[in-house]
Amino acid sequence: MKVLIVGAGWTGATVANILNQNGVEVLVVEKENIVGGHSRSSTIKNVVWEPYGAHIFHTSNDKIAKFVNHHGMIREYEHKVITQIKIDQEEKYLSWPPQIEELKKLPNWNIIESEISDLPSKPIGENFVDYIVSMMGKTLYEMFIEGYSIKQWGENLHQLSSSFAPKRIELRSDGYTRLFRDKYEYFHPEGVTPIIQSLLSNIEINFTEELNIENISSYLTKFDHIVLTCPLDSFMGVETLKWRGIGLEPKYYDLEHESEVKTLNYVINYPSLDVPYVRTVETKHATGQKIKGTVVAKEYTGTPERHYPIVTTDNKYEKINDQLKSTISKELHQKVSFAGRLANYTYINQDQAISDGFHIAEKILNILK
């Protein structure tokens, strides 16, 4: 059996690795000249940075942890995020998610406390704004969420679904300042790229080739199964799905000392609309790299890249993506599987991308049986 995999991100690499380990012949086709997809890392003047934003590997799944450990993801890390807020024109840096004990020190705590005491026992609301306000109150929403979300998603926040809001938004009173609560958390000293390169070692890869419904025909007779991890509207030559893209503007700094950094934290959120970017990312905080330099990247939104799916209250784009899956399956005679965030039009973490890869690989191996 031969399997064609389109895309060399986490999901495509996971499928390829597992199939290869089970004796299945695999070809990976990647439109870029490097593996890693959205999670990949790179360097500027030998300083490791992340072209598509911060990517900390975290999971509570023992099988997935063991899988990435085997390929070199073993360095433990504790990821914390801080947010810059302005109160009476004074800049303050607070934990994200916000902590009650830190909020008590703010001059407007009496307003915040009053709003929190009036919150429902569980968050309510179908749209993003109503849900978050019911979670933390109007004042905290305006301080931490509103401006950041307008920059991230655009002005029409009431049209966004509340379904993705709980993933990384909460109000904490337990003193736990790490962003994630997973059992395992890692950051490789060189970022994600070496791990995915390890997954794809000894596997044939065609770089800088972008497949679509028109040019994939030459592969159909050569392969028994096709795995698509690419955006399906692009594959079909149409632009029917909407994404919110990000772009990072990196700046290199020479430093006097090898352990020196430029900013206060690996990731700093900037919810104020007075700041044009949503956050800064200084990967050196996470790598621990010993080098007399660093890279600070400002993260902007509104680029044409396909990074975040836009989840509306009516699930409009998920339905379009399902229609695309049906059309492609008919065109390719049911020889196709769809995997990963792009093909499934969904926001997922790295461990979820691997889990999806596990599932697709198992499905294909069962066909062999």
C-alpha cells in the first residue's frame, strides 16, 4: 500500500511516521521548503525564534508525551503569560489569565469586585462578548479582552461564537500562574522544527510543491490512499473559508551577556487599542539559549495567512468545510482522509494535531488489515 500525505506539519508528520514504522510506503508533499507548518521554528543570526508565534508543547496524554519524548521533546518548561494594562495612563503587568489576588491591588478593585459578585454561577451567552462578560464582568472584559479581541478578530465580536471562549479565558483565584494545566509541558531548545524533522527522517518528501484538485490527478494511480492536511478551499481553487491570519515582525538585538533578554516575558499581551500589535514574543525566554543576542517579534493580525478559523454563532464556515470534504471525496473516489487544523477548519493545539494523526494512521492501517 502507498499513501500520499499533503502537508508536513504535526499531523502530516505524525501520520507519515506511524505508517512508515508499520511498513507502509509514504510520500509527503510540502509546499514550503521546510517542515513544521504553523509550528515551525527558525533562526535570525543564530537566535531561535518562531515565525508563526509562540508554540509551547503541552499535553496530559501519556501516549502523546511518550511519542514526542522519543523524538527529542524532553526539556521541561513552565509557560507563563503576562498582560500589559493601562489604568489612569499607568502601565501595569499582570498575570494572564487574571488572578484575583493581583486584581485586589488595582485602584478600581471595588468596581471589579462588585461585578464579580453579581456573576451567574456558570457563564452564559451564545456569542463571545456575552459569554466572557458573564465570566468576569464588564470591567475585566474591557481591560483584558475587548481590545485584544478586536485586534485579533475584528470589530464584530458579537458575531463570534462563545464555543471557543473557554479554551484560554478564565478568572483565577487559586494562585496558579502558568497558562496551561497539563501534566506535561516542554520546550525544545531549538523549537519545534527538529522534532518534526525527526518524525520525518527516512521518509521521502517533495518540497515546494503545492497540490490541488487540478494537479493531484497524476498521483491518483500511484497511491492507494491520500491524506490532506491543507486548507480545502485552497485545494479546490476557491476562497470560501475565512481565516484570521497573523504576521510577526521580528527585530534582532545585540546584547552584552549570553543570558540577557530584552523584554519582561516570553509572551506579553497588549489589549490596548493604542498598541497596534496583539503581543510580543521573545523566544529566548523559552529556549534558554546562551547567546549575545535575542529576537523580539511583534505579532500583528489581519494578514492573509490561514491561522485561526473564524467560528461564528451559526457555524457557517464549518458547514462550508464539510461540503468541501464531500466534494473532494467524490472527486478523488473516496481515497482521501482529512486531518489537522487546516483541513478540518478548527483551532487545535499541537498535541491535538498529533492525536488526529494517530487516528488517521490507525484508520489507514485498519484498511490494510
